[in-house]
Amino acid sequence: MKHPIFIMLVLLSVMAGCSPQKKLEKNTPFMYSEVTVEPWTAGREESVSGNIVKISLSEMDTEEVEFQNVYFRGRMAAVSMDMDGRGMMAIATFPDAGAGTDMVMHSDPNQEVGNQPPKKLKENIFPFVLEADEAVLSYLENDKVRYAKIKGIKEVAGRIYPGRPQN
């Protein structure tokens, strides 16, 4: 009878020690100055919309660090690098859920057979607990993935792209 109790205590202590959170780095090999999120909408009704997260980087060794993903508001997006008038920028584009999927709407239900229902984001897979103005930037340093938390993201005015001209 002592063994099951001992095994149960060991299992509980191991499970309590495991955390779904990834380890966040305090000291990073880069500095960031301004971080913004900009909503965008394409001009045509059937086009997509979403958010763009822009991170202004400074004091960075590009040979030492390779940026991978940004985790923001329950979603993850790949990072692309771009040179801006202010310097190097890490940019992540988050299209809205269901963006880019074509749906057939027809009075004949047989025409709608190929339509797929929208997929819900799995909240339990997202590895971080973040506020609305926080994000996590993952990067590769010395062949090891590391994570840096970014706070104080500013929401800027959205951009609405014009549609194509109507003939």
C-alpha cells in the first residue's frame, strides 16, 4: 500500500514541475526600440485582412542571430527581415483566421460540397500567456531556439489598401 502512494506523490511533483511555458531570455543579443501592430485590410471584399507586427531592431549581430517566429494574441507567424529608414525591421504578418480560403455560396447545396468549415485556433497549443500588448520573438542563437518577451506594443492606425478600379 505504501508503493502506490509514493508513486502518486512522485507523479504529482513531476507534473507540478512541468510547465507549458517556454523559457524566456532576459539578456538577448539584440535590442529593439519601437514595436507596433498595424491592422490592414485589402480593398476588395473577397480579399483578406489581418495585422502586421513590426519590431525595430538595433545593436544586432546578424551572423549570430536568426529570427524565426513572433507569437502574438494567440497566433504565430514567421518573421521576415526588411531594411527601413529607421534601420533593420523584423516583420510578422498575421492574416485573419480563414483568410485566403475560397467558399462557394450557391442556391444549389450540391455546388457547396467542397466548402470547409472555419478552423478554430487551438488555444491549448499556444505556448505563452501574453497580454494584448505583449509578444514573444523566437530566434536561433548558436543552434538553439530562444525566446524573448516584448512588452508595450503600440497599436497604430490601420491601413486600407485600395481595390482595383471598377470598369
